[in-house]
Amino acid sequence: MTTRANLRAALLGVALVAATGGRARAHDDLAPAIEQMGEPAASARGPGLWCVSIGGRASLFRSAGYDAFSTNDAFGQFSATATRTVLTGPRFSTAAGVLWEDGTATSTARGSESSLSVMRLGLVLEERFAPRPWVYVLIRVAPAWLRGKASIDDLSIAAPLETSFSSYGVDTSVGVAGRLNPRRGKVGVWLIGDGGYGWAQAQPMALAPALPSTDRDKAGVTTLADLAPRGIFLRFALALSY
């Protein structure tokens, strides 16, 4: 074999080695490239895809109609929320979900025991900003349906005085959440606090005895000042995210 033929064979061998090595490196880089495509979702800050919370809400009802059911303006409710992240980014994310709150206040009106219960069922739209992976700030808007029931146990009447109402309202609030457990786990434990204003229409309070309709008209109706279940509120909750 001539020297020129040997040189051609050597060059061909180098080219084959280079091509094979290049394909091998491209194959080796495939898995890291796929992993990198999933990094933005995995490294998103704030809570995970789902977030479920339970806690308490304290509102101030500065309404004359509420005086018959409480010695002060405070009204407490149990609060539960479930949200799902629908849009996400490096620091900002948007979540939507549902909210349920329920509570009862008791007092004495005209020497008789009185009670007021209010249930709130609503939708939640929440915008989150996470400057750090373990903390985020939230802005929440929650339109809701309200269902209330009031009663006064007047001993001079054979049956308690009762009324109920149904209304719509909306809450707006801002808050902050901090993660309580290490960030290495997939399940996060968060402490959330927010505060804002809850608005709802004022409701007429005309209480009638819980009697058959024929006897109810004879007993008459007790009218109180309108009840406006609205005011500023604070809410604290413990949440799990995953």
C-alpha cells in the first residue's frame, strides 16, 4: 500500500471516530436536555399545584341589626379553602378555587336568647408573588353566596322568632404565607394570614314565630334594624400544598 493510501485510510479513521463520538455526546446530552425542560415547573416558587387550607376568620359587623346577636361587633367563622394553580411563572402565579365559611354568634336580646348564623360559599381568584421559595404574597378576590338564619327565643311566645336570608357578596384581601417545613419535601406546610374587607347587601330583619301560617299571623312579627353582614376581617389558616 502506498504512503498516499495509508494517509487516506488514517484520515478516514479519524473522521469516523469524530462522527461516532459526536453522535454519542448528542445521545448523552439528550436526558439532561429533557430534564432541563421540566425544571421551570419543578422550580416554581410558592405552593404546589394544589393548596388546601383550614382556619378561622374574624369579622367586624358594625351594623345596628347585629347588636341583637352579639355583645360586640365581632363575628367568627370556620374557614376552608381549596385552590389549584392555573398559571405559573418564575415568581408570579395565579390560582383559582372554592371557599366555604360558616359561623354562629349568640347573645341576649330583650331578655331572650338570640343567635345568628351565616354561611358563605364562594369562588376564589388568587394572584401570588413569591420573592423566595419559602414565602409568597397573595391578593385574593372571592365573590360568594351568603345564607343566614337568625332566631330569638322569646319566652312570652309559644315558639321562637325566626327569619332567614340569602344574599351575595364579595371579599377582597391581601396576605402573606410562609412555609413551615423544609423545602425538600413535595408536600408543603404553610401558615397563611390575610385581611381585607367583605361586602354584602343589608338584609331586613323581620322575625316571625315558628308556628303554622294560621297562628303566625296572630302572633305578629318582630322587626329589628337591618343587618349588614359586611366589614373588615382577618383570617388565619394552616395549609397543605402538593
